[in-house]
Amino acid sequence: MRVFLNHAKARPGFAQVLEEAARAAGLDGDQWRETARPRPVGPSLLDVLTDAVRELRVSNLSVMVQAYLEQQSTRKPTPRRPMATDPQSISAELRITDKMTSPELARLRRRFAMANHPDRVLAHEREIATRRMMVANMLIDRAMKRRMCQ
């Protein structure tokens, strides 16, 4: 390996290739460097593309925001069924049985919370949803305690 590296020719660098090409073209010294230097003519392509992308993003964003606002102004809250807060109604809705296991009761709690948690309902329904969750949790907790005592 060492023998191969010692006998290999060194490749010329890019600057050396440019200087040789300039000499072959009849340019000497710094003269070729002056002719090779790019001259800016207006904004660069990068500047033009950056501005175009920025305008596109702003215009798309404003169109999307406008469409969202229009949709929101015409949207009426979907009427939900009246939500009862009494324990009998919630118990009937939960359908807790004596044969349910603790994991089944935990699943029932999660399912009820997905539909009734105060963070998942409209603002004007949060107080009722909070009461419903409190009652449902109380009923499920009682059922779990009964399972533990059996």
C-alpha cells in the first residue's frame, strides 16, 4: 500500500486547473480572476425564490384563515341530546352489571370520559359534563369496591 501511494501522481487542485486554463486562454496573473468573478445583475435567484415562497405562504395562509373564519361564522353548534346528571340516568347509560370485572369497568370509565369529559365538550356544556363525570366516576368506583370486597 505504501509503495502505491509513493508512486501515485498528485492530482492538481481546482485552483491550479483554473490557472492552467487561463494561461492556455492567454490570460495572465489576476486578469483571469477579474473576468471570472460574477457580476451581480439585480437580485439573486435565491432572493427571488425566497420572496416568492414567502408570498406564497402568506397568500395561502390568508386564504386558509379566511376559509376557516367563513366556515366558523356559518357553523352552528350541533345540538346534542340533553345530558342528564342524575345518578339513575347515568347508571342506565353506563349499564354497570354485577358480572363486570375491574378491567371492564376501567374501559367503561374511559369510554364514558371520551364522550363526556369537560375538556371534550363545548364551553356552554362544561358544567353539566363535569357533574356527569363526577357521578359516573362515583358509580364506577362503587362498583369496583364491590368487586374488591367479593
